Amino acid sequence: MRRMKWTVAALTLAIGTLFLNHGVSVDAASLSRFEPSLEAAKFVIDVAMDGRTWRMNDGTNPFFPNFTGALSRGNTFIVSGRIYRGGTLAEGGDFGGTNNPAGPETPDAIGTWVCRGTFNLDIAEIAAGGYPHVTSTQIFTFNSRGVIVTEGPEGGAPVLRSVIGGAGRFGTAQGDVVETPLGVNTSNLFNVRFRFKLD
């Protein structure tokens, strides 16, 4: 009987550690099936960036239809995408890949995403493994009309960003978010996962 109690305790600890290490609470895992709300401190969403919408300050698109590598420190850009429940989008893919995972054509989006920013690195530094690639502002607009705004680094590795505010349901939003790249989607740009933790 004592051994059984220890086994149950060990399994409980292991499951709790798994959720803690991934920055998702049990409540957040349930919440990810719905649109996020301030009632839960933690939630996860995915974003499929749309490579067709990327524009540099000179009007060019270095990602769609083909990746050209024309990126330099100081370049500014804007790009849009679609928001999904956490866990919707798959990992994998590469620039020009023929079997990249689904991107912004995925149905049942729960909002739209817009990012504007500036490159921190030249393409040679990025190719050598340098990161973060850019510093940016991101605007998450949910179909429920709630808005979250974040600021910080991104690109090349998981990064911590600041939640600097919001509107509507998220009018008092503050906290942070971990952004993790998943890979390249069918629009030749990235699928990304966001783990929010609001104060």
C-alpha cells in the first residue's frame, strides 16, 4: 500500500513538472480550446504568419514566393498572420519546402496578428546562427474584439517578450509571453507558438 502511495505521488509530481516546464497550467491547457481571457493567468495560442503579406520599407518581399535573403540590420518591415488555439499548428518545414505544414489557410482562426519591426542583424549574421533577428511590436486582435500588444525581440530561438497593454477584454493586460518558432509553413513564413503569462 505504501509503495502504491509513493507511485501515485511520483506520477502527480511528474505531470505537474511537465506542465510547469512548458509554461502551461492545467487550466491554461483547457483554456487553449477557447479564446483567451483575463480570467486565466496563462494561455497558449499559435500564429501562422502569412508570407504573402510581408513588406520591407522599400516595398519588397524577401520571403514570398521565394526566400531571397535580402535582409540587413536596420531594415524595417510589416507582416500579418492568423491566430489559432494553442496546439493547432504543426512544427517543421523549411524555406521552399514542398511538404511544409499548413499555415494561414488553416480554418477556424480566432483572430488576426500584425507585426512591425526592425532587423537587428544582417543576413550573414543570421545564417551564422545569430539571434534575435528582429525587435518588434506585435498586435493580437481576437475575434471577440479583445486586443493584446507585445514588444521585444524575436526570431531564431525562443524569446521572452513583454505584454505592454491591450484593449477591450484585455484593457488592463500586463505580463510577459514566450515566443517559440515552430518552423516554416506553406506561405514560406513561420508558424509560431506564444505562451502568455498575465499578471
